[in-house]
Amino acid sequence: MSARPENATPRAQHSTGPAEWLARRGEAVVLGAAAIVVALSAAYTVLGAGMEMTAVEMTRMAGPIGEPMQMGPSTAWTAGYAGLIFLMWWLMMIAMMTPSAAPVLLLFTALKKAGSSPARAPLLSLLFLSGYLLAWAVFSLAATAVQWGLETAGLSNGPMMSLSSRALAGALLLAAGAYQFTPWKHACLSHCRTPVQFLTAHHRTGMAGAVLMGAHHGAYCLGCCWALMLLLFAGGVMNLYWIAGIALYVLAEKHLARARLFAPAAGLLLMLAGASLMATAF
């Protein structure tokens, strides 16, 4: 019987465990998990779980921006109802904003795979995504408070969750358009467009570091897009046309190669639309 060569590797050493398998397929695992999160959030949004009507029904019934509508009485605000509205906002933000975060998420995964602990890359990337979504949870909490205030003041179309004042809707469009020209908008948008620079400048280690990096990136994304998200109050919080339109615009603004004029062009159009609404409000 011939002797085994000294440098031969036993067959058992070639077997891989779950950690190694996940590490080799880190990007696919993370992208698949993010896709599942987006799909579930989008389904919840469309079905309007817990709401008086589904998003499809609200979209069909939507009228012109800022027009008061004859609707039934609004649901009384309680802690439980506020929690439901917060969940609606947050899941809607997850469905709208996670696709635009995919490039930085995949780049973060690739960097972790190339590091000292590649087997932990999928876990760290999902923690990064969790931190990113926590930033939008903060926005959702603020949006819930705004919606509560609008309905309490009688400035919202009740179950339709849209502004009932043309003047207020016009002012919102004007403000959102003006924000497109501010240095804060462009500074935050610059960070979103250059994920390599962000990950290099704000690198942290460990699981807590991944969450903090995700939250930090989410804060820049929030600074870039919060005014656009508030436009849902003008078109209808659950209006699927507005939800899809804003989500696609955000994706294009951040990632298309020739998108430098998107922000000022959108700002100008929003200001013109706002001025037109306000001119016809009085």
C-alpha cells in the first residue's frame, strides 16, 4: 500500500460548515434577506393591515391634492391606534428606502468578507441594515406625531390621511422643493452617493459597530429624503402612486450616473406645483 504524501489534505478537511457556506454566499444571503423584508413590508402597506381601508381602496378614492373630502369620522386616537399608525409608517419606509440602501449594504458585506472574520459577514450586514432601519423608525415616530396633530386640528381628510387644505398642501410642496436646494440636502445626498467614502470614514468594528454604522448611514439618508417623505401627506399617506413614485425617485436620485440635476429639477417642479396650489387656495 502506498503511503499518503505528507502534504496531502484529508478529505474531511474539505468539508464546510454552515458558517463557511454563508460566508461564501454573503452577498446573496444579505440581499435575499433584505428582499424578504421589503416584500413583507410592501405587502403590509398595500393591505393596510389594521386600517379602515386598504391602500388600494385609498388610492382609488384619492382626489385632487388639498381638496376636502366627505368621509366618515376619523378613528379616535389612542395609544394602540398611534402604535398601529407608527407601524404603518415604519413598514412603509422600510419598503420604500431599503432598495436604495442595497449598494452600501452589499459593499459593507464584501468588505466584511475580506476582513479577518468572513464567516460573520452576513450577520454584521444584517445588523448594519437593522441600524439603517432604526433611523427610519425615528422618522416614523415623528410622522405619526404630525399625523396625530393634523387630524386633531381637522386639517386631514380622516381615513384618507391626506391634507384637506390646498394652502397647506401648497406650502408643503413649496417647502419640500426649497429643501432640494439646501446645503444639508446636498451634503447628505453626497454621502448616499459615495458609499465607499462613507464606509471608509465611519468604519467601526464588532456587532455594535455594525448597528451604529447602519444608523449613521440611515441618518444621512434621512437628512436627504425626509422632506420628500412628508409629501405623502399631500398626496395621501397610503396612496400607492405617491409611494411608488417617491421610492423610484429616491432610488434614481441616489444611484443613477447622470442624476446630478435631479435634486434641483425636482425642487423647481415642487415649488411651481406648490405655488400653483397656493394661488388657487384663496
